[in-house]
Amino acid sequence: MTTDAAARTARLVELGVPALAGLTDAAFADLVPDAPEGGGVLVVHPSLVAAADLAPLLALGGTPGFVVEDLTDLAEFVPIDGEVVPDAPLYWITDLERGDEMGNWSPDEALPAIRERGRHPLTVSEGISWLLQEPGRLERNRCFMTIASRKPRAKGAGLDSRTPALWISNGTGRDGAARKGAPKVGWCWAGNRHTGLGFASAAARAANAG
């Protein structure tokens, strides 16, 4: 295992991801593919641990992360057409960007712009995995959406209008004062613009170093 892979693995083990997956630390480490050249971020596929179960492992200033109350269907948000996620319990994403320059764009506007650059928008599991390993990437007014995850409507009637996003709670409303400053998995309307929310993307996804 390369130095980068070992460090990323150790971080997820430290947070307790193997236990959530029902694995020993050693068995979890055995699932880690070789890191790509230049390193990257190790992603926990939702088939191994659901995004909603990973979210409480996020933390800022000792305050754990959470999923907003009206996103109980988070598991139904799957990769959009054109985004191929490796069929592996753990995989890599490389050359991540938060997309700050797209602040105040809508998801509908951002998606084609990201793809025109040859990049891939992140899924919600990819975004959470990134912040588990690099929590400093989440900053107030410098947060991001994960627009590769959308929920299909019933009977092929298009997509649910919500897009998942990761930002920092103000501790207001249903969040509750105790959650002020906590990492938050919420959602935004696909057609709306939101100041302070960029669009996270990666150069590539890979289940092995090749």
C-alpha cells in the first residue's frame, strides 16, 4: 500500500468507518485499491456504508455532522446519467475542486460547465468522503453541492428537483442551536442559485491505480 493510500485508510479507520461496514480494520484495509499516481481521495461507496450513516462522522470544532430532517430519502439519490461510479466498495477520485468560482450558479447551469471542462461532478458519498479525510475543505460561505446525485421520480418521470449539498449549519430552525457550526448534508433546488455554494468536481474516478 502506498503512503497516500495508507494515510487515507488510517483516517477512515480512525473515524470508525470499518465498524459501520461490519468489517474489522484489517478486512477494510484489504478492500483499499492501489492509489492512482499523484494520490487522491478514497471514497466509501454507498453499498459499503450509506451516505446518511457516514454523515455523523463529519465534524467541525467537535460538532458532529448530520442529515437534515427532510432528506430521509437520501439513499434514493443515485448517480445521474453520464456519471459512472466504480462497482467497488472503495475507490479513488482525483484532482478535486470545490468549485468556488461557480458560487451563485444553479445546479442546472453548473453541470454542463463542469462537463465541458472534462470533469465529473461529485456524488454525495464522494463529497462526504472528501470531507471525512480533509475536513478543512468545508468553510463557511465556501461550501458545495454534489450534483452527480439525484433521485429519479417514479415511473420514469424525470428527476426529483432537489440536489444534495454540504454546508455549515447556522443552528437555526429545525437544525437546532446545538448544531450551530456542524457540517450539514442538505439539499437545494436544481434550478435555483445559491450564494456561497460551489459545485465540487473531480478529474477522474478509479477503482485501481491503472
